[in-house]
Amino acid sequence: MALSRLETAQAWLFRAIMGLLFALYRLLSRRSPGVSRKLPPVGNPLLAMSATQLAQKIRRREVSSVEVVQAYIDRIQEVNPFLNAVVKDRFAAALQEAAQVDKLIEEETGGEEVLEDRLPLLGVPLSVKEAFALQGMPHSTGVISRRRVLATVDAPPVALLKRAGAIPMGVTNTSELCMWSESHNRLYGITNNPYDLERIPGGSSGGEGSILGGAGAVIGVGSDIGGSIRIPCFFNGIFGHKTTPGVVSNDNQYPPASGRHEDYLSTGPMCRYAEDLLPMLKIMAGPNAHMLSLTMKVDLKKLRFFTIPHDGGSPLISPVNKQLLQIQRKVVERLEADLGVKVQEVCLPGLRYGFRIWDTYMGLPDKEGKPPQSFAELMGEPGRPVWPLWELLKWMMGKSEHTMAAIGLSLLEVFRVPKPSPFILQQKEKLQKEMEELLGTDGVLLYPTHPNVAPKHHHPLFRPFDFAYTGIINILGLPATQCPLGLSEEGLPLGLQVVAGKLQDRLPLATALYLEKSFGGWRDPGAN
């Protein structure tokens, strides 16, 4: 069965509208001069240690928390002028908290083990996506009308990380209202990729990805409803985990989940070193950590591995880059050679409808029949909803307070078909069943995170649906870990996502440790 003519026309209309908006953008916006400078290489050895290693050294008094925090302050001040990733810092407060940590350790009589059990991240710097509430810090998600909004509480996962001893350094940039693959807004400006300043760091957790990739942070907090952890981690050469939904709290994020969004939104860890993923997830999950059986040892040789190199050829999505296809094949070869497993290549035809499925389910009402809040409403808060066509006209005259991406998304809402396609609903249910039968409780799937390496600034306006490779995993409710796999010919990060069955988060996390050892993990962008 094929898509109806109406649905096919709608899909191509989406592309036409976004292509037109991209052309308008290129015609009317001022191009900034090219930036050829590279980030300075990492100099301080403290910046090349995992959070787990730093916490251990701090507990053992081999280094002070003040020294570690100051090293990261120095690095942020060194690289943030290039990246525009950290939009508000709390350096003075962080140094005070680090001094308190050092005093606590000096006075502790119970020994290192007691501190490790009670405060596993004691004295370790932490960065936080600005969409999360961090007490006393901005909480605008890049919307100018919210520029004076300060968080009065901590979002639950942030509070849990602080309770474990982590020290927040500041908040990082996002796309406007967290619904675009480029971290750009009129309040804070545009964030750059540390491997190439003319390219995007992804979104919506792009500020997190950028500062982590640039070694200005070691661990961070992100959220993901269509790829907003995995895409920035991919583009910036770091690790990130989209958790099984419902395990880590999504409370006190902006914008809040509405409609069925809570079923697809996941909060999770982002970091430079794979060994930090599991301890961070244990902490962030809080009382729900037992749901994931994270203490259960994983033997990779006993897992079943699968690979899907592309979505089957959706007309809406770019073909997968040859270098990404090659690196995925190399992963398959390494797994088979090192572990003695057989990696089976499979084909799931429903994946080619990934964007249509994501778009349909994101628009469905909740159990009480209440639809999700419209993008136009969110753009106008705390006032009235914006008028998309009026905002487009204002933008053409340089008067709009919103980005072209946000305006384009609000325009697309106008053309949304009011009733979901029965065909798309059927494809999702079929794909859900196929994926669950394939993975079970011991299956691991290798799947591209994105069809291309990090594109240049504003290019997603021309290819707006390429996030479908991650978005479909959200709708299926599966956990996935993004893993870096070296650099492309252009010096940009390569990688893929490792997917498992629901509540089997420990499987892709264990696979990430293996891939880090096999392919080198994060690379210093200043040294390349």
C-alpha cells in the first residue's frame, strides 16, 4: 500500500515551503564573514579526564575541586568566544561550592568509600541545557519574551546530579523552543561546532554538545524528543544517551510536554567519556533506576547484533553519506572479529516513513483528548500566539524576534492534516511490533544517527526532515546511545546510534564502552 496522493502532495509541499524559506533566508540575511580559526588544543591534563576519574582524584585529595573547577572556567573562557555555547555562567558560585567540597573532604572521617557511595560526583563540573530549570539561572529556551525568566527551582535530574556532588558551571544554548536541529535563537545568537566553526553543533541540545566537544565541560544534561541529545552528540564527537521514556523525570523543562509528548521525550546524560554514561544515568533516574537493572553485568558476546545502514530510501530524507556507511561497516567487522558474534543486516521497510510517523504522533492529543500546544502559542508566550505569515513579513524586514526555523515550523502547522493518516498509523504499529520482536531483551541495533556529518550553518532549513533517523526511535520508545567513531575526511565527527529494546538501556551503554576502546572515542578538536 502506498501513501495517498494527498499525503504525498503534503510531503512535497513541506519540502517546497522549507526550500522557499531557505532561499529567502539566503537572499535576505546578512552573511557573517567566514571564520577559519580553530579552537586551541587542550592544555590542562585535568580536562582530559572523565568525570569518574576526576571524582576519584578529588576524593583522594590528589587534586582539589577548586583546581578542577578553575581549569574548566579557564577552558570555557578560552573557547566560548569561538563557540557561543555557554550563554550564562555561574563561575563565582561554582568556585565557592568547590571550596566547600574541598573542606568537606578534609573533614570527612568515613573514608573515600563513604564519599563515593554518598556523593559519587563530588566536586565535578557540570553543564546544563538552558531548557532545564537551574535555580537562579535563565530559563528562556531562546525566546526573547522570556528573557527575564529565572528558574526558581532545579529540574529533578539537575537536582539529583547536584545532590550527588556535581557543580553546575552554567547553562548552554538551544534552538528556539527546542524544536530545531540548529542551536540558534534571537536571544543568545548562534552556536558553532568545535570541529568547524562554520558548521552547526546540532540541536536542540547544541550548546551542550558544543561545549562538551570543545572540552569546556566533561558531563552535561540534555533532552531528546526527536534527536536533541543524539544529533548534537554526533555532530560534536561525544557520547549521549536517550533513555527509555518514563525513567528520568522531564519535569521543569521549557517548553513543557503536552499532547503525547511525554511518551516520546527523554532526558539523559551527555559526556565526553563513555564510562560516565552509566553512573550519570543511575543518578538522574533517581528512584526509577531499578527499572533499568543498571547493575546487571553485560556480556557483549552473548548479545544479538543487527545493523540497518539506511532507512530504505525516503524521498524526504538525504541519502546516507558514504563515509557513514563505511564506518558502520567497520563497526560490524570489528564486532564480528573481536567478539565472535554475527551481525545480521536487516531491512525494516517502515523506517522509510520515519518522518511521517514522527510528525503524526507528535500531533496526536493526550488521553483526555487535549492536543499539544501549538508552536505559534509557544512563540508568543507569555502573550498571544504569533501570526506566522505576519512574522515572516516582519522577518523579511528585519523586525522579527524569531528565527526563520521557528517561523517555518509555525507555518507548517497551518498545513497539518487535521486527521492522522490510517496508513501511517498502521505503519507505526507494524514497525513497533517488528522492532520489539527483533530486539527482545538481548538485541542491539546499529543505525545511523543522521544521514550526514555536521552541515554548515542554516543548511537544515533546506533539509528539514533529516532528523527522522533519530525521531523514529523516540516514537518507538526505545533507548539509544550515540557513539563517536573517529573523524571524517573533512575532520568532522563520525558516529552512529546503538539502539536496544525498552528498558534495556544497559545494552547500548555497554556497547558504547566497547566502541570507545575500539575507535578512540572523543578527539580533541584543537589537535586535529
